[in-house]
Amino acid sequence: MPILFTSLFFLTLFFRLASPASAATYYVSRTGSDTNAGIAAAPFATFNKAVSVLNSGDELLIKGGTYNERLVINKNGTAQAPISVRSAPGEKAIIDGQNANNNLLDIPGSHILVSGLEIKNSSGYGTNLVGRNITLENSLVHHTSGHGIYVAGQQVTIRNNSVHDSNLINAGRNAGSWGSGIKVKVGGDGINIIGNIVYHNYGEGIAVTRGKNTRVFGNTVYDNFGVNIYIDNSFDVMVEKNFSFCTPNRSYERDGHAAYAFAIGIEYYDGWGAQLARVTLKNNLTLNCYKGIGFWGSNVPGGGLKDVKIIHNTFWGNLNTAVSIAYSPDTAGSLIAGNIIEQKDQKLAWIENPSGISLHHNFWVGNPPAASTNAGGPGDLSGDVRFAASPAVNPDSFKLSGNSPAIDAVPAGLNVNDDFFGSIRPQGTAFDIGAHEYAGNQPVLSPTPASAKPGDANSDGRVDGLDYVIWLQNYNKSATGAGSGDFNVNGFVDGLDYVIWLNNYNK
């Protein structure tokens, strides 16, 4: 039998050489052999062997099971014929570094798609994406000593992944430095971070550090150690339609308090200088974090908020200060406008010096900020914003009611043509303040459909960390229905419901 499979392997190579435009599908399995042909009936045993035969357009399907070797993809596809590596249909491939291997998924190659893997127990980074034109999607990365997903390549997309329990080096909350669940580092250019769930990381959730041309879009980021989303000394960055929230006292707090929802900073890096510029935060939602948005300042001469726009966001329930901006004499061309800003204890905002910042048409929920905070501006409103529901861990609860004074309250657009939910702006005679553009009587908090997946509490078609938060908020309470975390519909939210969520997680 080994002779037959070896012959098939060489026969496959012969046809590949004779017809270079054709693409092949190879398989790897825990029960395979590297002397096999790599076909479905005779899979390879190791990643190294499987990757060694890949060419442009090829697909590698990894059979279900746990693999204790690194997956290094050092081959190059093309734009027309990328190489794809994924779990076999209906199966789950797990790469377990056993806390003895670093960079469990390492991609120095180009035009690569990786999908549907679980990566865990790394002694360093979970992934190391340093090549070009790479997509990592629909994967789970967790329990890594350092960064969960590390990106220093170009034209990289990180889409629909879950990342949690990274940076375990700081699990004691006393390390001198730490990383991020998803980290864009120097060299990162043309990066898209889209639709990920990032939580319970002992560092930042998502951080762009010395990156450029980066888009952080549509992610759910919560309960990380210091900052949920951090933009540090980077330029040409768009942070849009993210939901950043905190559930205090979940053992991930820094210095005893919840994370910043968003933060901007200019840290010192040898040879980099002060390059923070052209950063936009728009159409984001925040809930119950320590600060909504904070700029702590610059460690580099010449650093400041340069062409930074904070527009059409909703900052809600912050525990300290919703908007906190330290002074830098090099701040210029920046804008804070069209935001809904709510704050406990009336600590709405603190702007050390407004020089270089234009402020207007913000809605202050409660009393407007005092003159000493430098936060007020023309067109500001204050009072009750009138949402259609009480803000909760569900973006729909931040939609405006039809009688909200925030509707049509910004007479000129802020170069924002839609809202958090994808509705076109404006819907009326002018633009609405906040992350939602009112478009009539819209459904709020839609009921869970009968066909929802087990464990999917918020009916978004995914079983992920957000559903866990809903379960946790109702744990040990009487409740009925999956929307409350009662997945077995027995009228009580308990450990059995957690097991249902866990068994369907990331499916």
C-alpha cells in the first residue's frame, strides 16, 4: 500500500508539471503518512509535508483533530490563484502548542487564505502574519503567552475570528509590558480588522502600534486588561462601527478599574518619531468602561492629535470620564463633534486645552460640561437623549426613539454617510447626533427566532463571546428563552446553559 500511495504522489506531481494552470486539493490527517499522496483517501501526516507540495491555487484541508506542530506557510500564491488552508468541511482542526511552541501559525508567504482553525497554548504569539495579501478568518485564537494575532505584513485581513486569553504573561496583572489580542506592529500596512470578537486578553484587545492604512471595523471588543481598542503612534487609521464595552469586576481590570473603551497615544519607539496623524473614530458604541475615549498624551517631541476626528459616536455609562484629552502643543486640525456623551456623576469630559480641536454639536446626557473642562461648543445639546430602549449589551438598544432631540441636530454632514447599523445618513432634513441615524419605527431587541443556533443569545447567527456575556449577566436567575441565556428553556439560567453555549462556541 505505501508503494501505491507513493506512486500516486509522483503521478500527481507529473500532472501538475504537465498542466501548471490546474489546482489541487491536498489533505493532512493525524492518522496520515507523509509517504502518502496527500489525497482524501491517503492524507499526509504533517503540516511541513503538506505545505511543501502547495502551489498557486492549491487548497489544503486539515482533517479534524489536535496537531502539536507549527503551521508555517512559506509558499506564495497569486492574486488570481491564492493558496487556501482550512479545516476540512464539518471538522475542526486544532493547533495546540502545548505552551512549548511560538508562532503556531506563521505566514511569511503571500496570497494565502487560512480559515476555520483553532490555535491555542502558544509559548509566545498565536499567529505571526508577516507576509503579503493574507486573510485569516473564522478562527479561534486563545491562551497565548504573548499576542494572540500579530500582524507586521502588508495587505492583511483579519476577519470574523475570536481572540481571548492572550498575553498570559500578564495574567498576574503585574508584568512590565504586555501585548494585544490583535496587534498591528511596525511594517503593518493595508490592514483590515473586521468583525472579530476580542475579549479577556491581559493587555489591549486590538492595538495598532506604528501601523498605517489600517481599518478597525465592526468588531466586538470587551473586558480586556487596559484598553479595548488602542491606536498608538500610527497614521491613516479608521476605527468604525465597533462595539466596545466592559462588564466590571471580571478579573481583567487594570489598577482595579475597567478598561478604556478607546485610547489614543504616542509612545516612544526608537527611530519612529511622532507619526500619529489622520485617525478617525466614527459610528462606534461604548458601554460601561472606565473612559469612553482617552488621549493620554505624547512621549515624543512634536506629537499631538493631528487631524484626528472623533465623530458620530455614542459614549455611554463610562465610570470616570467619557472624553479625556490631554494637552499637546502640536495638536492641530482635530475635531470632536456629533457624539452622544453620557457619564456617571456628571464627569462628562475633560479637555486640558482645546487648542487645535474644534468641538460642536455634541449631545451631553445630563448637565453640559462646565466651562473649566473646555468641552462645550456651538450646537451642543443636553438632557435626555431618549433611546428606544435602555442601553444594554445589545447594539439595538442604542437606537434613538422617534422623539429624540438628537434627530436632525447636526445641520451639516461630518463626512459620515451612514451609521453604525448601515443606514444612510441623513434620513431627515439634517444629520442625527450619535452612532444611530433614525429612520422611522425600527424594531428594537428583536426576539430570538425559533431557528436560532443553540447558544446564540443575541440572534446574530454566531455563538461567540457576546452570547457568553448575556448568559453571565443572567446567571443564576429565573428567565425563559435563549435571549436571556436560558438555552435549554427550562426557566432558569444555570451551568447547563453554559455547557450548551460552550459546545456550540465559534460554530
